[in-house]
Amino acid sequence: MGEITVRWQAQEIIDVLLAESDPDSHRTRMRLRDLVAAHPDHPELALLEHLKVTTALTNNEGGAVTVEPSRAAEVPAPVPFTRRSRNKIEAVLGDKMLMTAFQPVRQLPDGQVIGVEALTRFVSDDGASADHWFNEAEAVGLGADLEIAALLRALTAAHSVPEPLFIALNLTPATCLDPRIHGLLEHSQLPMDRIIIELTGQVASDQYPSLSAALAPLRSRGLRLAVDGAGAGFTSMDQILELSPDIIKLDRRFIENIEHSEGQRLRGAAMAELAHYIGAELTAEGIETVAELSAVTELGMTAAQGYLLGRPSVHPLDWNSWIRSESETAVGGSAS
């Protein structure tokens, strides 16, 4: 199933690339067609070879930075690495080497799948994590561009996620303020009440007014906002009270050892009380054991996700099975 999942989205990326008509990329498309012909049953291999060739050509074109002796002191040592990093990110953006995996989010206590979180996967031969890619893109000034490319891929893949599941999309506060976001969500053809924006990272206090204003028109039409409740000190509480999110998410730091640690349970109970006070849902992330699931359920958390409850998948057959299996269980249960 793993090979099939990668194959499906690899073929989708190839189809998009080959459908382009830009004369400047004609040679690149011809090379990709040759690779597809060489691997007729394995589009993921053709796409990976295409990535390797594209990255090598881009690095050769960019080359190392030549520093004139008189200006050597003005140029920091990591410039060649920065250039390679930027070339690598630009190659990913240009060739759309992105996939979307969805992970199920289940309602508590009944366990019904109520939505999915979109997680970006990169077609890469270096094994780097998604966080590494986004951090590297941010370091070379392409953070928002990579986030928006990932958002586009997720919105396209979301059309295959069965209704009425919601789609949770991860965006940094800075990218939420990008004027392109409003248009992308407007034209996604997804009902606004199926979309959740999950803010990744802390929001600076001076961003609260602008962020609230930017999201207000979308939230008035049903879009929901989720924030991280695991910030240091009072930062997360200020963020929650200022932004008034619809969902508070507690990551693995809150969940690990919660079945044994009184401190973890007290923190979880406090967040449940805060969520109830502002009328928000409380979602536990990173659930890996039955004991953890039982603990967060007892504390009143309203939803959960994690490897115990469903691993991320890039294949629509899996996305549909999350709904189908529950429907079949319901039918079987009603007949007995």
C-alpha cells in the first residue's frame, strides 16, 4: 500500500508538469517524458530521477559564489550553502515536487473520524523532514512561497477527501497575512466550513490585530482557526485569549506520560477548562497508546489524532476507508 500511495501522487505531479506549455521548459518536459518512458510502471522513480537531474543542473547554473578580495570581509562564509539551499527550494517550487498526506482526526469519546490534517511530503532523495525543508526555505527568504505551494497541493488533494470531513491546513502567522491566501481559499471550491487553518508556531503580540483582521472575513463564512496550546509561560494563553480560536491543539509534549504524571494531567485539565471557557474544542495530538487515549478522554478532550488512531496516508483509498469502515460498522450494528 505504501508504494501505491506514493505512485498515485507522483503520477499526479508528472501529469501537471507535462501539461504545461511554457516554451522555456520544453527541454525539461522532454527529459521528464523520457524518464517516464524508462520507468513505465514506476512514476515515483521517474519523478525522483527528474528531481536529481533538475537539482544538479540548478546547482551547476548557480555555482559557487566568487568573492572579490576587496570585499571578502563583507560576505559571510555560508553564502555558497545559502545559494545551494535557495536553488534546491526553487527547484522544488518550479517542479512542484510536493505531495500531501492526510492524517485522520477522531472525535472523542466515540472515535468517529471527523476530519483530516494535511501534512506535506517532499519528493526528495535526501531523506530530510518536512520541518527541515520549511526551515531552510524560511532561511533563504522562500518560506511563504513554499508554504503556499504546499497549500495549493493540499487544496487540490482535498477534493478527494470525502465529505463532510474537515481539512486542517498548517500555516505560519506570517503566511496567513500574505494577500494570496485569501484568494487561494476563496477559489479552492471547498466549502469554507470544511476548512481549518492551524497556526504553526507562536504569534507575536503585535500580530494579533492584523492576524485577526485578515482572518475575520473567512471566519465569518465558516472557516475555523486552530492554535497551539503548548507555548511557554503565558504566551499560549495570551494567544488563545486574543485570537479566540475554535480549536486548541495540544501536541506530544502535553500528551506523553499523561496517564502517569500528575503534572501532565493537571496541565491537560487546565487546558480543557480554558477551552470550555472560550467555547473551543480541545484536540490531543500524538496519541500513541491506549492508556494515553483513555487519559485524554477522561480529561474531557474532544478530539484526538496520532499513530494509534491512524497514520498519515497519501492515498484516497485510505481517506475513503476511514469513512467507509465506520459506515459498515454502523450498518452492521443496526442490523444486529
